[in-house]
Amino acid sequence: MSAAPESAAREVPLSATKQALLERLLRQPADTGVGRIGRAPADAPRSLSYAQERLWFADQFATGSAAYHVPVAVWLDGEVDPAALGDALGDVAARQESLRMRFPAGDDGQPTVVVDPPGPVPLSRATVTADDPDGARRQAGQLAREHAADPFDLGTGPLFRALLVEYGPRRWLLSVQAHHIVSDGWSIDVLVGDVLTAYRARRAGAAPDWPALPVGYGDYAHWQRHRPGTDRGLAYWTGQLAGVPALDLPTDRPRPPTQRFDGATHRFEVDAPLAAAVTALARRHDATVYMTLLAAYQVLLAGHSDQRDFAVGSPVAGRGHPELEPLVGMFVNMLALRARLDPDEPFSALLTRTRQLVLDGLTHQDVQFEHLVSELDVPRDVSRSPLFQVTFALQNYQFRDHGAAGAGPAVSWEVLDLSTTRFDLELLVVQTRTGELWCEFTYNTALFDAPTVARFGDRFTRLLRTVVDRADDPLRTVDLLTAAERAEVLDTWGARAARFPVERSLHSLFEEQAACRPDAVALTYDGQQVSYAELNRRADRLAERLRRLGVGPDTLVALHLRPGPGTVTAILGVLKAGGAYVPLNLAYPRERLEFILADTGAPVLVTDAAPGDDLPTHSGRVLRLDAPDDDPPGVGGQV
């Protein structure tokens, strides 16, 4: 965020929202120089920033993942001098020390940072020949994506490289990639500008004549690690986020045990009249478009997850200090904004609370997300991102037109889509000059299918239409389903009569579904998901154990189990073994349970109780559901 000219602050009245934030900032202690970023002491050891440290450890779990690459494609139409371009890349790396960083592990296994001396930047070359200019451009783009997806080695580097593709007469594509540990989305604008400035100078036979940078990224990392005065912000965030539950959206497949990063996108548009209505709603409640869209997104997520408490991540540039604006580096910070929804409150009340939530978050945005995760001691779950699993961003910043000034080829550029994501679901909204909102869901393909996310987009648009017209109605009245979807649920899925194949057994019908849809979700309970294939495997394993204990036709098996996936596993396992199950209600008195066991004469009792737990007296054998398959009878199968 660039600082506004002083005259603008005097002549343009601030909205009430911005005025509230300004007043908060002015109430903070005066800056006596402690907060300014200066050069680190010459003898100070180099350190990683909090964000770099987190990314380094993330890379240890997902080595080579392109999810942490920051690639940009610069399209050049005109004469290009590859040698001058190579020199220009070296000039940029010499200017931006972050691009010369690498991060080997120290003797203690912890990350260290090394800044290599200036030198050439790896610049690969490729040529595409095709009769169709559009086809040649597509091939060039594909080469760029493949090159951008090549893994980086954080220990040996380099973490900055480029590819130059000639795909026609006077038609070029420069693909520049850096690892996220040394760059971020806001750095792309700086990087492209620096490369083109240096290239134009080299084409003119000179080194780039740019002003010296006030600080380097290493100075920022040292300042971040040693600055005082963060206790108040840290106290705010720890109080705000303590105990926040993970968001469990219903998925098309069970969550993999280890997080995957393959992604895809779904794009949709909010038309200009609806976007204008959203803006008007925001103004009526002294809020911003960002706050209003975030509140609506929370309603969408709550409606799909049936959760009322979760967090949404939202990026901030992290460049509040003017000396950071010309730097390439990892500055972006993620705010974990906790949503707490009450179905009986209207959207207008949620918007008011969301406004306050955002203002408080911006006030304390200097507390790094990585530092916060450490302070909260968030349990490590390798299947999902910590604190929040979904993100929201509104882009209303216009990047510079780097092709508008100076001699040389015409320039256009874009961020390359590598089809990756570090979250379950990301929503990006872009405000256009013509009034529409361009929206893009990036989703994790290990969890969601394209039609599911397309429905998310349709429902988000419909939700916006609802809240702009009925902002004072309770949230529980907001209907995310279309008339056709509701009819399908009530009239088709909820039909009272359905033909049941009475000649088939229940477990054989289940096995048929497991064969047809092995990866589909069969059970969801308390954040756990079990696929049809996994549930069938568990039931088969239990059935074999029961058979070894003599269970067969006409054998009764008592089930002493807590509600959960284990109960369904046990029912299917008993049926597969040929027996019949006797469910025991754990809320019954012990005497009642013992009477049922004696009356039925069930020779086997299946339980999920821990060894040593007090079980009702039973003359038969006890099989513990989670005992190893190959336990000898005296260990896991009998007491």
C-alpha cells in the first residue's frame, strides 16, 4: 500500500471506516524511531523472517511442491536482445538481496540463511515453431508453466531463475520464477519493473541508474526478530483465536492423511448492477466492499459446513513501512479472521461485527501469522493448513503498466497459474474498472470436484442477491439452494417410497457401492471422514476376526460401542460374518446391560473401551475393536 500524498489527506474526506482505523493508529504511541526499519548491525548474524522460517519447514514436508512458487510471464512483442536480458536479470539479483538467498540446514537441523554474491541468473532458452500464432503462444505458455513447476532446492539455490521462449518473429515470452521464501505476490510488480528498467539500460549500453535501496530484506528480517512492542498485538490475536476449530466443509473425497497441493480454478462474474448494490449495502452500514464480501463468504461457508465458528485467512501486503515498498521479498502476512455466526441475527448485524473484526485485525496486522501459530502452540496436522483452511482476498490494486514508458518491445504480463493451492478453498475477487466483480475459486482437487465448486460460485452470487435485498432478515432464512436443487432434495432424494431389493443383503448392497465409488465419503463424524473403500476394508477385517471366534449364522454379537464410525464398522462386520448384532445403549445402567447380555446369550461382545475399563459382566469373549488383527485370543480377543 503506497502512502497517500499529504494534500489528498486534507482535501478528500475519509469514510467513517477509514477514519476509525486512522484514529486507532493515531492513538498508538508516537513513533520514536523504534518502529523504523534501518540497517542491521554489521556484526549481527543473519536470520530468517518468521514467514521464511515457516516456508522452510513447510518445504521439508512437501519438498519440490510448486505450491510455493511465484511465477510471472512477461510477453514481449518486438526486438529482444537475449544477452542484454541476461545482464538485466543479474542486475536485479544484485540489487535485491532476497533473490540471492538460499537456506541450508545448520548442524542442528535448523534453517540458516546464506546470501550469495552477485552473479549471473540462470536463463534457459527455448524456441517454439508453429504455423498458428495462437498455437505457438499456447505452446510457449505451456513451456513456461513446466519450467516454473520445476522444483527449487532451498539449501543449494538459486531460488530465482528465468526462461526465454521465442515463439515467432519478434514474439517472446520471458518467464521469471522465484520461490515464495524470497518473493510474494506484491513483489511481482516490483520485480517486473526492475527487470524492464535494467533491460532498457543494458540495451542502451549502460548499467541501470537506479537509486540505492534504503534497506535489504536481511535488514527487515533482523528488525522483525528484534523489534519490541508486539506483546499487545500478540495478546489480541491469541485471545481472538484460542480454541478456534478447523473448518470441515463437506468434500467429495475423504481428506488425505497428508496435505496435497494440486488445485484447479472456477471463475464466475458478479454483474455490475449486483456489484453496485453490494457497494451501496456496504456504505449504508459504514463498511467496505471487502467487509461485505467477507461477511457473505462466511455465510456461504457456514451454510455448507453447518459450523458457526471458524477462521478465514486473508492476506495483507505487510509493507506498511515505506522503505519496504521497492523490495522484492516475502512480506505478505495472513490475518486469521474468526467468524462467529448466529443464525438468528440478520446479515446487517454480521456485517457490523465483521467490520469491527477487520478493523481490529488491521490494527494488529504486524503480528506475523507464523509467530502467532507458534505462540498458540497449534497442534501439527499434516492434512491441512493451521488455523484456517479457506482464504478470501479482494484485489482492487492496479499494477503498473510497465510497457507504457521507455523504448523497446511492447510489454504485457500475467501471473502464471500452476494449478496449485495451499488451502482447501480460496476465493479471490477482483474489482474491475467497468464495475463487475471477477471472482475465482481455487480449490484443492484432492477434496473437491469441479461441479461442487461451480455450485459454490452459483450460491455465492445468489447469496449476494439475497443479502442486498434482505439484509435485516435472520441468517437462518437465507436459502443457498435454487428451486431446482430444493426440489431434487425434497422430491427425489427425500422420496418416501423407494424400491429396495429384498433379495439382497444389506452388506452386499454396501459392498456394491464400495466397488462403484471407493473414494467417495461414506461416513462423516466429528471432523472425521471415512471412504467407502476404507469402511469396507475395516468391516472385512472385523468380519474375519469374528469368524475366528466362531461367529456365523444365528450367532448373536453384542455391540458395546460409542457413537461414531466404529459402530457402523461393527454392524457391517457382524453382518459380513453371518451373525446378528445386539446393540447396547451405553446410557443404560450396568445392571440393565448385564441383563441384556445374559438374556440374549451373545457369545461375543465387541467394544471400543480401553483395556482396564469397567465393562458389564459377560460370560463370553470380548473383542476390542481397535486391537491388532493378529492378536492371539488371550490378548485382544478374550478376557
